[in-house]
Amino acid sequence: MRKFSTSSGQLRHVKRSYLQRIHITQWLPQYKKFDFISDLVAGLTVGMMLIPQSIAYAGIASLPAQYGLYTAFVGSFTYVIFGTIKQVSIGPTSLLSMLSFTYLEGYPVDYVIFLTFLAGCVELAMGLLNLGFLVDFISPPVSAGFTAAISFLIMASQLKSLLGLKIVAHDFVELMTLILRNIGNIKWSDTVLGFSSILFLFLLKKLSCLPSKNRTLQKTLWFVSISRNALIVVITSVIAYYYCDRDGKAPFALSSKVPSGLPQFSLPKLSAVHNNQTSDFFDMIHTLGSGIFVVPICAILSNIAIAKSFASGVIVDASQEMITLGICNIFGSCVQAMPSSGAFSRSAVANASGVRTPMQGFYSGTVIILALSFLTPYFYYIPKATLAAVLISAVSSMIEYSLLPVLWRTNRIDFCFCLITCCLGVIYGADIGLIVGAVLNLVVLLKDWSRPNIIIKLCSWEKTDNTYVLIKPEFGLCYPARDYLTEKVIEAQAQHEHIPMVLDLSNVLKIDYAAAEALKNLLETYNQDKVKLVLVNLNDRVRETLKKLNRSDKIKYCHSSSTVYDEMFELIEDPGNKIPLLECCGEV
């Protein structure tokens, strides 16, 4: 009977932990009328913003517009159920669209959907295994350099649409070369429309910053400002429709036709046809290469960063966010969606709109479904130059120009890492820049772990004439630094042969077996006939490790206290004065 009750208790605990993952169960019972109104306003506002963004981001990935819209509604609905941060809006992003294009340019859409599925599986696995800490190894300067590289690549890729050029390029250098060669073939109608749209978007963005004592006017200016993408798309589409109705053709390039209706729900294909050859599951994985990990890691990076930005003092459950993102992409692959994650611009708009709960995603997703059902015939009239202007305006704000002078003043190694990541990302691909930047970060960490700064100086105790050599690691002590510490102790003893040495471990939080063995060997070497080396300021974890390593032999040390050096000189057998050991010093 007792076993049964224990099993029942474990079952209830497991059930409760799973219910916590379905986050809607925690806030929906307290959902109120005011929450509904606030979320409705925020959801409609974000939905208006999502339509032009989704179409434009699909264009970055070289996909038809409907795939961006499919990504928008499935991400919005899924986050309502599993998401934890009310402001986050899951959908297509410029970053993931560019990465999809980088890895799968020229491949059929089945490859992109397959990438969405694998990215979701990786994100879900990382969340379930609590592997979010791995993302922390990518430093903010490297992340900023990577984001800047993506931004430059996106802006460069949209120049051809902005200038009305029909060119095909596979990298940044080739693209810029072809643009310069074809500069005489630009279409002035597209160019004027594109740059006018950029100017329009820039002016409306500044509109919300205008000071006004009238609260109604200020709210109106803010709403017009955040709706700028939708406004420019509507205005230029009306102009294109007018020309098409009058002359049968618009003077600038238009988008392709978008099929109406929702996609069928089906599992992603595990094989695809490319160049009249059928690729199986393993062939497709080989084609994706490092994208299987780069895409989900970048999605996690951006999503958690956005969640932390809007958490308002609440601790972000990184594992839950990764699980949610994984589920969004796995479900998305079943409705022909691109890889998705949160977007800072949409989240900022939701926050400014007074969002109350993640339910806003339901309303923004509904806007996308209505657009797919009734507005798709009109998407054809959206000028390509306008979409290019929307993208260029959006990603230009992602570049942290102000970070470079700060890095130069504070840490020039981080400054170099940021520039290297950005430059390599632009020239050789964003994934190469990110990988190199992450490796450089790890090299710096490994250098600190293996070659910590060790203070070595000659000190004297003010109460006596005794002198000692202080040896103090500043970064901790792990196995890569074992030999380095031993070398430093040997050098200090060689320079001060008749002076006792004090190894201060106040900065060492814990030690592994190799470091403990090195400390034991040093003490045995220098304390054979008399005490010449003393350990001080050991915490409980270090003492416990040494105790387990030395079950028979006793290692003497001085406690961490205000009288540590009194204890030390009682412990050390000074060559001139044989002072016996006192009980206040410890042994392990």
C-alpha cells in the first residue's frame, strides 16, 4: 500500500510538471475583460505589422509570399499555449530568412520545410535537456557582430529589388560586383519608389518621438508610426493597382500572385527532388550541413534575448522558451512554414500596445488567417521595391553602431571579435562568422582557465619582521592551469629560497582532481623537512576535495579569517625560530 501511494505521488508530480509546460493553464483561469481588450488591440496591431513583414521575409529566403504568412499564423497560435512572455511574437524573421537562403539557395521549398522541422527538433531537445547554458558561450560582442553581418547581407540582397535589377548572385562580393556592372541598367521608377519608401518609413518612425502635451494626439502619432510598414504597402499597392487598371501594367516590378486559403496539415517530407534527382533523408541532412545547428541556435539566441528584454524583472525560463520555440517550428513544418523565432520589432510594438497576456498571439494569428482567406488577390500589387524598402528600414536598426566605441574603450579584444565576426560573416557567410567568433570566445576562456593571472609578491607581516612570498591565482584553479601554477611556485621559490611561500586560494571556488593532486605534490615537495608552503583561505568545497584525495596524509592549511596571517606564522617553521604548530590551524 505504501508503494502504491508513493507511485501515485510521483505520478502527480510528473503530471504537474507537464502541466506547467502548458503555460496557458497558469494564466487563462485569471483572464479578465480588461485583458481581452488590451490583448485584442495589441494583437490587431501586431497582425497588421506581420502581413508586410511576412511577405518581405519570405522574399529574403527566395520563397513565395504565402510561406511567410504560413509561418506567421502557426507561430502566433502555438506561443499562446506554451509561451511565457506576453510580448513575444513568434513568426518569420530577417535573420532566419537570410540563413535559410544562405544554406538552401536554389533548392526546392521542401528543403526549407525540412530545415524548419530539424531546427524545431534541436530546439525542443535543447529545452528538454536544459542545454540553454551552451548559448551563453556566444558573447554579446560576437552576437552583435553576427547580427550586423546578417543586416548588411539583407540590405545588400535587397539592393537589386530597390534598383529594379534582375541579377543572380551567390555571395556578397559577387552581388556588389554585379550591381556595379549593371548600374547603367537600373530602373528609375523602381529606384525612386524604393528610396521614397525608405524616406517615408524613416520620417514616420521619427513621428512617435515628437513631443506633444495632447495625449490623444500622442497616441495617434504613435499608432501611425508603428503602422508605417502597413501604410507604405497599402499606399504603393493602390498606386500599382491604379496603373494596372489604367494602362494594364505598372511602371515598377510587382510581387508574384499568392494562392488563397490555408495550407493542408501534413508531416514534412523526408525526401525531395532536386535537379531531377531524388534526395533521401540523409542526403538532405548533408545538404543542410551546419545549418541544422546554426539556425536553431540563432533562433534561440534571439528569442531568449527578446524574452529577457521584456521580462520586467521576471526570471525567464530559458528551457520553456526553447521548448516552445521547438514546438512552434515542428508544428510549422506541418503547415509548410519557414524557420521562425521571436522578433524584437513586433515584440516592442506589442509591449507599447499594452499587451496583457500571450493571448495577443491568437488575435494576430487570426489577422493572418483572414488575410490568407480574403486579401491574397491584392498581394500581387505590392511593389518589390516597397518590400525591399521595408526590409532595409527594419534591419538597419538591428546594427548596434554605438557598441563599437564602448567596446574600444572597455575591451579591445571584444572589439576585434565583433569586427571579425561581422567582416567574416559578410564576406564568407553569417554562419562562418558566428562559428569563428564563438571559437575565439572559447579560446579566450581556455586561455584564462589554463593561464590565469597569478600574483607573486614579497610581503611582510606588520606585527613581526617575518616575510613571505604571496602567490595568489586571480581566476580560479582547474586542471588546465595545474602545470602553470606549479611552474610559478617553482619560480617563486627559486627567487626567494629561504622565504616561506603562502598560496592564497581565496579566488578558487572549487578544484578538480588534477588541481588537488598538484597542490598535494607541491606541499609534499616543499614541506618534507620543514614547512615552506602554506595554503590559506580555503573554502569548504576545496577542503572537502583535498580531504577526499588525502585520506591518510594530513595537509595543513590556515583558516580563512581575520587572523589568517597570525595562524600562518604559527604554522610555518621559520629557519631562525622553531615555532610549534598551534591548534587554531587546520588539517585535512
